Amino acid sequence: MLNKSYYLILIISAVIALSFYVGLNVNLLPVDASLNAPIYDELFTILFIIGLILFIGMTLIVLYSLFKFRKKEGQIGDGVAIEGNLTLEIIWTIIPSLIVLFVGIYSYKIYDRMGGMNELNSSHEMMNHSASEKVWAGISQATNKEYGKGSTNIEVSAMQFAFLFNYPSDNFISGELHVPVDQKVSIKMESKDVIHAFWIPEFRIKQDIIPGQPTVLNFTPTKVGKYPIICAELCGPYHGGMRASIIVEESSEFEKWINQNKKTEV
């Protein structure tokens, strides 16, 4: 006859196994359409698994307690009072602390791999996608220097309640953001009024656009398609309607669109 310790180990193992199975096989995120999206998804998967372990484990404990410690027939009073359990208090202090420490360190590494720890006020030299280098992507403050060497450079103006996209090299402004697939894109963003946010869920990127503080957001789209651009910062009464679209195209289609929209010199 197995004692309680073996049953406890068996239950914990089953909870962990189930959580890993669900976490690795159930995808709650939209399609990944940028170079750094799979990197972000790694962090989401880890957090999802940890959340499942805690949720399933706590639910089982609550259900067990409901049946184990329910009032017995004929019982008078509240039963035996438990003054404290030092071992249990140590366990439920150490385990959450280790989880928070692990998540913090792992999140920092993910952010660094996405390029978020790139040095500020740089010229944004783009990196190759080799195993020894960081994935080309990142957020950094804008400078007066060229902000995206070797990339498609676009300027974004955010205002209540719209995004405008300026293509400075071709001298025209569009209400849609068109970019070539599998090519580096560097966008310089400025707000004309209040704080906005530039969010593309499929790219796993979001960056605040702050008045008086231009910022640069770097990414590389990997899948052709049309994706929403959403303002994710409450910016006024019509904040919910502040949306635009990003069109990821093959290079030939992108060049064709550029030629159709750029101003002809007289």
C-alpha cells in the first residue's frame, strides 16, 4: 500500500506533465510574422506553463480541502485550530521567490535577444542573423544621425486619432504602412500631441510614442500579409478607433507600390 508521500509525488508529477503538454501544444497567440516573434513566444510558453502549474495545483488543493476539512456530521465548533507550520511557510516563501527570480532573469535575456538592450543613441547599424550575433530588432532613442543604415526607413507620426507614414526617400505620405518581406525596417516615431503606442500583435512589438521624444523601432517582417496596427495607449475618447494596417509584400510588389505613390519630379 502506497503511503501519502508517493501519492503526493504522483499528483505533482501529473500536474507538471499536463501543464507542459498543454503549454507546448496549445497556441493562444496570433500568427508569428516577424523575426523576433518566435523569441517572444518562447517567453510566453514558459510563463503559460508556470501559470498552468500554479492554477491546476491550487485548484486541486482547494478541492481537496473542501472535502477533507468539511464539517463532520455532529461536529460542534470549528474543529482543531492550526497555529502555524514553519516548514510550510518556508516552502511557500522560497518557491515563489525562485519562480520570480527565474522569470526576471529569463525575461531579461529574451528582451536582450530581441535587441531591446541595444545601446541608446547609436546609429542603429543592422546586424546579420548569424548564431553569434543578436537577432536584428530593437528599440532605441532617435538621434540626428541616419537612423537605419541598410534598411527601409520610414517615419511615423501619431496624432489623435491616426497614424501617418512618411517615406522620406520617396517624398510621400501614406495612411497604410507598406514594407518588404524579409528585409530590415527601421521606423522613427513621433507624437504630435499625447502619448500613443505602436503595437503590431503578429510582430510581438509594442513601443510608446512620446511627445517631444522621438523613438526608433526596428523589426524584420517574415510573412506576407496584412496586419493591424493598434494604438495600445489610452490617448483620448476615440482611442479604440485609432488603427491602421501594415502591408507586408514581396520586394517587387513593394517597389511597384512605391513607384505608384512617389511624387514625380517636374
